[in-house]
Amino acid sequence: MSQTYPYGGYPGLPGYGSAPPPPPPRRSHRRGLIVTGAVALAAGVAAGGLIGHMNSTAEGTVTSTSTTSLSASQIAARVDPALVDVVSADGYQQATSAGTGIVLTSSGEVLTNNHVIEGATSIQVTDVGNGRTYTATVVGYDASHDVAVLQLQGASGLTTASLGDSSSVRVGDTVVALGNAGGKGGTPSVATGTVTALDQSITASDELSGVSEQLTGLIQTNADIQPGDSGGSLVNAYGQVIGMDTAASSGYQFQSQSSSAEQAYAIPIDEAVSIAKQIEADTTSADVHIGATAFLGIEIQSSDSAGGGYGGFGSQTGTSGSGSGVAISGVVSGSPAANAGLAAGDEITALDGQQVTTAEDVAHVLVPYHPGEEISVTWLDQTGQSHTGTLTLTTGPAA
């Protein structure tokens, strides 16, 4: 059965989590989203001048474009220097994941998929152009559209990507997907193909985290995008980035590392950059979160996922057995949830006065919140008794 994977690193989960049992051996993953269904549609802190400075040449250079079609190797030679390898570490799950990013400014603002950095407690980014590795912070993210912006600390003079116009993309156009396939780092991988459809809608799930997300308006291609490519560039024949590699419909076997990709999906660069500008402008919305992630400290275990998430508000699609709320499978020791008296087996029924029945509901309510802010939580304990308390959120993993 065909599945779709987001292709970034592989997520270390954001989270929820109870004082976890002894940590498992550190795991290394390449991030990727699996497409579980695709249906064609009918039709923080600001970190350095993204608005009005896209493709700025100040202190750096912009990858060059051409007026004639280029070969795949020529495209790679031009675009590679504007890509980065992203390695996210999840201290709660003792896991790492690898993905890709696109350099937007010479001072180190990087565009990537939210699922690449989801759950990260630390992020290291290696710039392909200069070979240097930087510590990265999350400027902000939009989990519902799978877009995040990173800031590389101490970066300057970076080569930035030449961005094209995704509204001009047509079915049949030749494209090249570049990224950190397999999470190997070094010279980006090259996958050639054509645009096979536009305005696609998919439900994509991350195998490691069990997170599902609905994405729309995507560019579909038959380029063989692999796990680790998430956040990488989909480039037209002239060397312009017209999309951000995000997911693939595939029979990909993670253990054997074999793949039979069918279709891959990219977020149009116009949409991704528009969201990035909102983030850089410190414009919070129902979807866009700026700055550090607020941490509740609960773990929600979905019925169809082996993993749990530790961090801010989690990424599982868990629900309670009774259907009245979101079941807690664990609580991080010393977290706001633990201090308020929540425990494994309890069910959160309301957050900030809003009824919640899924982990996505919890995540949505927490989007505008930041560390240090208070939030009301209503829950049922294992005896069925209702409790309401006010928690002061702390800092958690990204997303």
C-alpha cells in the first residue's frame, strides 16, 4: 500500500511525556513524511531582515540562474551552496534526526519543514556552501503548513538561494530535487523528474512521531525524494527554487533503506516564503508561532503509533478511551503538568477553556502561548473526578 512520508530528518518528537523510563539507545534518523492519501484539488524574535531582503547579496552571493535550460549537474552546482544539512537532537527521546534547509539570507535565516525540527531540544546546521556548522535557534514555525524558519548563530556571508515564481510552474516542467537524502550530509543528493500535478492535497504522517498533517496546494513530482530531503529544494530547469521538498508517496522501508517512490510533494516556494515573512515580522496567528515553544509536559500515546512525544504539547493523535478528552500516557517529572498533579491515565478535557479531544486540539490551543505564560487546564483523574488548575508553561522542544 502506498504511503506518504514527509522527508526531512526523522522527527524526535515534541512533547508530552511522563517521566520517561530509562532512555533507549540514541537513535539516528533521516526525517521523512509518508503520504497516506492524496486527492487532487479542483483548482519569536525577529532574526534579521528577511522581509525585503530575500536573495540579498549583502555580505554574500545569490545562486545564479540561467536563461536556458540547465542539466541536473549544472543545477546542483549552482544551488547546492545555498542548502544546509539540519541535524535535530531530541533530548527527551535520546534521538537525532536529519533533514535539509534552504538559505534565505546571508546572515543565516534558513527555511525548512516544521517536521524536520519538531521536538528538537538542540539543532545543528551545516552550511553546504562554506562547510561550517552552526548552532541554530527556531525563529518561528507554522505546524499546520509544515514551515519553519531557523537562525544560524554567528553566520554571515552565506550564499542564498535564488527563488523562482511557483505560480508559473506547469505540469510537465522539468525539476530537480536537492537535499540531504539518507541524512548522510555532504554533497546534496540529486533527483530528477517532472511536475506531474499541481494543487495537490495530502495527509502525510511522520513514521517516527506518528504525527499526521493535512497539506494542500502542493506541487506533485515524480522526482525520487527520499527521507532526509525534507526542507530541501525543488528547482526548475533554470536554477530557481520553486518548491520545498516535503513528502513522498512511497513503499519506503526504513530498516532496509530500500525505496520505490511513486510521487513526491513540495510546498510551493511562494507559500513557504510568505509564511517565513510572517514569522520574521513577528506576526503571530492561529497557525504561526514565534519564538520558544511553551512546554506543558505531557505524553499522549496514539493507538496506532509506537512512539510518544516529549516536549511542548506533543504531536500524537491520541484520544481518550472514553472520548471525553485526551488521554495522558505519561507526565514529565518536574514539568508544569506534573507540578499541577496530572498523571498517566488522566484525561485532559479542556485547555484555556476550550474543549480538546485530540493531540492536534492541544497543539492548536498552545500555538499562541510562550514560556512563562499561564494556562488553565481541566482534566479527569482515573476515578472520574474533574479538576481545574492554572499552569505556568516552561520552555520545551521546538514545535
